[in-house]
Amino acid sequence: MTDTMFLDHLAIRLNGERAAGQKLAINWIQPDTGKRYALTVENGVFRYKADAQHVAPQVTISMPRQTLAGVLAGQTTLPAEVQAGRARVDGDAGALRTWVGLMDKFDTNFAIVTP
């Protein structure tokens, strides 16, 4: 899965109603690839811009995509990844918790065809 596909997936998971009053500016740096993204939640919508960073982000996260995916999927926690040295958080970690809390969790074991 490419970064674009991963971020598009996160945009789909954002619960627009819960995110309606939120305004978040998050910088994401992938230390293993050097890629940088400016992530924004505003007006109930998640947007991202590649090769960009917010001038005044609420939080900057530095972690590989696989680590972020694990945190968002609930397979690991951000404190555990920071403790293990696989992630770094600069700024308001509460903004990151807010963003994660705005994500819907979908049941992947649904029947595609029913009798």
C-alpha cells in the first residue's frame, strides 16, 4: 500500500460528524524514508499534503508508516512505540489522541453476499 492509499484510507475512517468542530494541524515525518506530510483536520474533513509541513503544527510525529498504522489499528500504543524508540512526538500529544479518537473502526468480517 502506498502512502497515498494509506492516507486516503485514514480520510475514509474519519468520522465527519465527530470531527466537525475540530481543527488539527499535524506534521508527520517518516524517518526511514525522509518523506514528510502535513495532515489537517478541519470542517469535518481529513486532508494531507505530501512534501509539506505546517508552519505551526499542534504536534509533529516522527515514525515509519508501519508504526503509525499499528497505532491507528490498535495493535500497539503510541507510548509503547515511543518507549521502544520507534516513534517520537513533539508538541501536544493530546492533538494526536484527538485525531486517533475521530477515526471510525470498521468490521472487516462482514458478509459480502448474503443468502
